[in-house]
Amino acid sequence: MRVILSTEAPDLPEHKCLALGIFSDEKPPRGIGGSIDWRLNGFISRGIKQGQISGDFLEKIVIPYPQRIGTEILLLLGLGPREEFNHERVYRCAYQIAATVDGMLLNNFAFDLLGAKRAPLTTASILEAMLTGFFDYLSNNIEKLERMTSCIVAFPDQIKEISSGVRQFKINVKDMGTVDIEALENSFA
């Protein structure tokens, strides 16, 4: 799996699929999700208000070809309430994102750092749990693991924490070099 980083405005880069986390008790969405909602003229907020999007844990909403952003598929994943958000939930959400992207037969996707700056976990620990979830799902099929490219969509002020999360992942997960972070390391320089 190749991991890259984008700190551009989240609506600009072109992605096949952009996965965002939505808390059940955060209305309107904040972080990258809030930026995308704003760009979509409140589309996500309206879905929440109308009861079409709940943010319940592991809820999946797929929005094909959303207008005004550079992605073909917007994947919203429910994170549940912020107070229940923990390392295990981040891992399970990331695993589910990888399974959903794989189920759509995609080889690349972008993702926000689930709950970063809005939940009681550090950005570094969120990224470590997410990379571990992606790796654990994809490592069931080495060909899928080798073909997959994931792009972290983050704000520029998160780079230091992202670097720390990548280091934690590499220390704690024996990926035997199958997770390529070379492009990320260039972003940290």
C-alpha cells in the first residue's frame, strides 16, 4: 500500500473516493467534513437534519459524483458519539473503509483523519489506528495490498502529528515494507 499526503484545500484534489467520518453528535460536521459540507452547499448538513445521515457507528453513506468537489465518490462513515470514540473504534472504521473501497473495486482512495482535533485522541494515534486498520484488511490479499494507494487529506498544521503517527505505525506493525511511506517522508522534509 502506498500512502501519500495532501494538504491542499480538501475539495480540490481529484480522488476516485474520499472517505470522511461523521460523528452522531456533531451537527453540523466539522474538520475536513465541514469543509466538504460547505463546498457542497450544506448537502451533508441537510442529510443529517432530514434524518438520512445519522452518524451512528459504522453507518455507511455513499454519494456518487457529488458536484463542486474533486472526487467521484464521497463515502461518509458514522463514528458514533464523540465520547465513545476511541482507538478501537478508529481501527474498526478504517477497516470498514478499506473493505468498502475494495468492495467498490477501487485501487485508490483519500481519507480524512477521523475525528482529528474533535475527539479525545491525538492525531498521531488516529493515523496509526487507521493505517493499521487499512493494512489488516488489505493484508488478507497481498495483490490488493500492493495495488492500493491511500491519500491522507489533512490540514497543513497536522503534518508533525502525521509524521509521528506514521512512525508509530512502522514501529508497532510488522508490515515488512509493504506499506510505502516514501512519498510521505518527502512531505515531512
